[in-house]
Amino acid sequence: PFDVLVVGGGPAGAAAGVYAARKGIRTGIAAQRFGGQVLDTMDIENYISISKTDGPKFAAALEAHVNDYDVDIINLQTASKLIPAATPGGLHEVQFESGASLKSKTIVLSTGARWRSMGVPGEEQYRTKGVTFCPHCDGPLFKGKRIAVIGGGNSGAEAAIDLAGIVEHVTLLEFAPQLRADEVLQKKLKSLPNVDILVNAQTTEVQGKDGKVCGLLYKNRETSEEVCLDLEGIFVQIGLLPNTDWLKGTVNLSKTGEIEVDAHGATNIPGVFAAGDCTTVPYKQIVIAAGEGAKAALSAFDYLIRN
Ligand code: FAD
């Protein structure tokens, strides 16, 4: 059995693996796809000390760093069940879709999350070529340009307010008849001169030219009129889905499915920790996931020396 078994091989899992291995304890990382979301990322310009890199390069560097240590990487394995230790200090078990199972004294859950997409023509084709999920990551790329934010919940409203300070113009599109964002955010939005808000607006197509986004089609759901907006960027903010379905009924999850953790990354199950985008920790970013992964591994080590 492992001392620390990390489930998930994104920035959080890789950091947890390095920190655990540096304690000289038996460490494994099991992942569906080692690298995680960064594999789908183009430029990364906000990982402190690296001015600019790209996703595949960053993912390769994560793996190389983990491989500097004696860590078992078990790639292309999807966890399907966590069976917590029957007694305190006992072994936890993780079962995988393949039928395999691994046991460990402590577990770090770092299965990340995925952004909900609109599912309209052009969206996949122009992903990272104008279609993006992350205002913190990609906002500066659209300086002086026209963009749309899809989704009128809190994350859409926050993104629109944030981006309005960088880009030339923001159109916020909400499918429902009203925005769902908090009143204070709606008030702030409405006070901004370069933000238009459209409700009852159903995005139907992302349009592009020369390999880049050039516009967005939407249907006015009241009048059924189809309208085309000229713009260069589309920020999709219709939900982040944590990869935690397999944990339902074991660790405590929030309303939105995020693993509830305390300041040490501990879950409600002794010896089971969690880190990164799959947790309740706010702001889903690489630098934050990596820091949380390190923290969860140190917490697991602390647990081991006490049990
Ligand atoms: P993830 O990166 O999601 O990794 C999760 C890991 O768990 C993966 O290995 C996955 O295969 C695995 N996994 C999932 N389910 C299971 C399972 N059941 N069993 C086993 N393994 C499983 N952040 C920035 O800071 N800067 C950026 O520029 C930036 N750009 C982004 C661009 C895009 C297109 C996207 C999608 C995200 C971007 N982000 C960016 C966000 C950043 O990628 C995430 O915050 C970060 O990757 C989270 O790390 P994580 O380790 O928590 O999870």
C-alpha cells in the first residue's frame, strides 16, 4: 500500500506528489489524464516566475518534476469509488473503472473540474482562438477588443465587470428572462458605460474567420429574431463542474459538488485530503491548485506521523 495516494494528475496532484515524495514516503498518483486541464490550455502567463509558457509544455514540466522523485504514476485510470478505512489509521481503498484497486494510508483527492460549454456550432472549433472560460487567464489578450460574456450568474457578472476594465466593450448574454447574479453585482454592471446586458438571449453559433472568432449569433427568445454580434472574444461562464460524482455519499460535498475542505485541505474523513479545482477553495487557477496540492500533501504527512 501507499502512504499517500493522489487521485488526479493536474497541477494540484503533481504538487501533492512532489511534496509527499520529498518526505521519503511511498507515493502514488493515479490519473485519468496526467496533466489535467492545462493540456487544453494555450498560453499560460500567470504562473508566478514563468512569464509565459503553453499548456502542453507546462504539463510536460509537471510530469518531469514528479519523475525527479520516486513516485508511481498510474496514468489513464479513472477512479470510480472511494472506500474509506474501516478503522482510524486503517487503509483507504480507491477502486477504478478498469477493475483495479489501490490502497493507501492517506488519500489526496485532486480530480479537478471541467467548464460547462454551450454546445453550439463553432464553440469547440474556436476554443482558445477567441472562445475561453477564464477571465483571469485570458482577459489581457482582449485589451481594446469587443467581447461577450455568456451567463448572467455570479461568475458571468464578475467576469463582465472585471473585463469591462480591460476590453473596449462587453455584451453579457443571459438565457433566462433575468440575471441570476447578486443584486450588488447587477447594480455595478448596469453602472458601467461599456457593458450591454441582453436577457432572453440564446447563443446559437460562434462564428470565425481566419482561424479566429469574429462574431456570435444569438436568438432573442421573446421575438425569435436572430441577431449577429461582431466581436473577438467569448467568455463562457455557465458553470464549473467538479469531477466528484464518484465521491457522492463518501466525502462531504457542497451544493455544487465541490469537496468541502478545511484550511489544511482535510475532508470530513480522517486521512482523506483534497486540493485544487475539485474543492471549495475559491478561484480556480493553476497557482492556487498547486499551492493547495502542496498543502494537502503536508497535511497527509502530518496525519501519518500522528497515526
Ligand atoms: P485539473 O487540472 O482539472 O486536473 C484534474 C486531474 O484529475 C486530471 O489529471 C484528470 O484527468 C484527473 N481526474 C479527473 N477525474 C478523475 C477520476 N475519476 N479518476 C482519476 N483521475 C481523475 N489557470 C491559470 O492559472 N492560468 C491559465 O492561463 C489557465 N488557463 C486555462 C485555460 C483553459 C482552457 C482551462 C480549461 C483552464 C485554465 N486554467 C488556467 C485553470 C487551470 O487549468 C485549473 O485551475 C487547474 O488545472 C486546476 O488544477 P487541478 O489539479 O485542481 O485540476
